[in-house]
Amino acid sequence: MPVRPADAPLALQHAFRAGDPEAFGALVRPLLGDLYTVCLRMMSNPVDAEDAAQETLCRAMDAARRYDPGRPLRPWLMTIALNTCRSRLRTVWFRRVGRLLFDQPDDRTPESASEALEADQKVRAALTKLPVIHREALSLFYLKDMTYAEMAEVTGVSIPAMKQRVRRGLPLLKDTVEKMYPDLADLAGHERRT
């Protein structure tokens, strides 16, 4: 029996639930702009937003069997996008940098996800104020979780020079965070040092 045009979205939704990647592509194509916008608002940077959007699509495809074709795809996909972004913002980046900037123990976390998101965004904003060589080194090392060897290959700068840039960049980042956001030290559970 041929699929009538009115039944096409429902047929695509059922095909997606069965794991058909072409059906998924047809369903999400009109939603890609919205997906990217949500990720950009959460991640505050186009590269991270693109990565989060791509991860969202992969997660959605992996979760196809849990999708209910009787419900709209857009809210389901946007929920996955928000959870993906929140997960990325609570990654190693903030735990590692927070511990280094504020002597924060590994097991200490902000009291809520919103506090963690706010703190992460503030540290990222402060990072943009650093000189390019330090911003690049800290971004590659902490945000992209690259090794020094990978960083040297990407930048064409020697491994010892990359280590030095990270080592010198951390105190610069800490000073910048404390100047821009003195409340962030309190969020990390420590008095601001004078």
C-alpha cells in the first residue's frame, strides 16, 4: 500500500524508530537550524555548538528505539540537545580548571547544575580575554583534552613551549577570573585571596 503524503511524517517516524538513518535524516533536516541555535546558546561558541549538535544527532540515532512515533520529534530532539550540552559543560574541563584555579578538590562540585553552568560560562568568558598563545594552549589542553604531543602537531609549536604556555596561562586565567568574577571563588567554596 503506497504511503499517502499526509501519512509520510508518521511513516518516517516509524522508520526512524526501526533504525532507518535515511528516515532520521529526512525528519531532522528541517530541525537542524533550531538544533544548532539551542546548542549555540548553551555552549556560547560556534565550534562547541557544532560538536554538541553532532553529538545530539548521534545520541538521537542511538536512542531511536526509545522514540515514540506518536509524539513530535522536535521536543524529543531538543531534550537530547539540552542534556548533551549540560553534560559537555560538566565535563573534565571545569573540574580540572576549577581544581587548578581555586584549589578545588576533585570531588567538590557546585551545588546545582545551574551553578556549574554559570561558573563554566564565566571561566570560558575569562579565557577569551587571555593573550592568544595562552588562550589557545589552555583551550586545546583543557577544552579539547589534547596531549602536549597533539597540541604541538596541531599548532607547529614545540612540546616544551606548549607546556610553558599552559603553565603560564593558568595563573593568567585565575587572575582574569578573579578580576572579572570575584564571586566565582566563593562558588568554588573558598575565600578570594588578596
